[in-house]
Amino acid sequence: MERKTVIRWLNDLKKYWFNKDVINAVKLFEKTVYYQETPFMKPYYTQKEIEQEWQHVLVEDIKQIDFKLLAFDFPVAIVEWTLEQNNDFYSGIYEIKFNEEGSCIYFRSWEMVKEC
């Protein structure tokens, strides 16, 4: 798997998230066996749990989403992310693991509200 595949996956995630396309966003996690949006929340292990988590996107006022791939050494990608929504600014780090086919199999996020 190449770096450009990870960047394509991140671009798809950004597009689906910004457009509130929950169905396609959740499809990016079809093979994911571990999904945790923040260490302060319980992890999810099923597609149904991940889909339920993504429902909150539908009511968010999303202004900006950005990703920066910091490191990639197959199968792990480390990504810095920023999000502006609902008059708040969030930032954090993703740890994403991929399989040989380029599917996400593990997703973990560290998140914080940033003071502007």
C-alpha cells in the first residue's frame, strides 16, 4: 500500500464528512474492528456502533476540516486533523491502520478543543 492511497482515503473521509454523507463515510470503516473517537469514549467494534456515532454529523455546522499526513509506515498512518464546527475549533491526531487492500481496520483519535 502506498502513501497516495492513504491520502486518497483521507480526502474521501473529508469530502463525506463535510457533505454530511454518513452512508459513504461509514463505508470507509467497513473493515474496521476497532474505532475510538477519543480516549474518553468507549471504543466501537461493530459497523452499527460506528454508523450510530456518525449520525451526529447531520446536525453539526461544519465550517472547515483539514488533514495532514504526518507519517506513514505501512500499516500505520499518523494524521494531524483540525475541525471548525459549531463555533468551536478542535484539533488532534489520528492513528489509522490499513490492510493490504487499503481498507481501514483500526481507527483511534485523540481530540481536544483548541482555544483560539
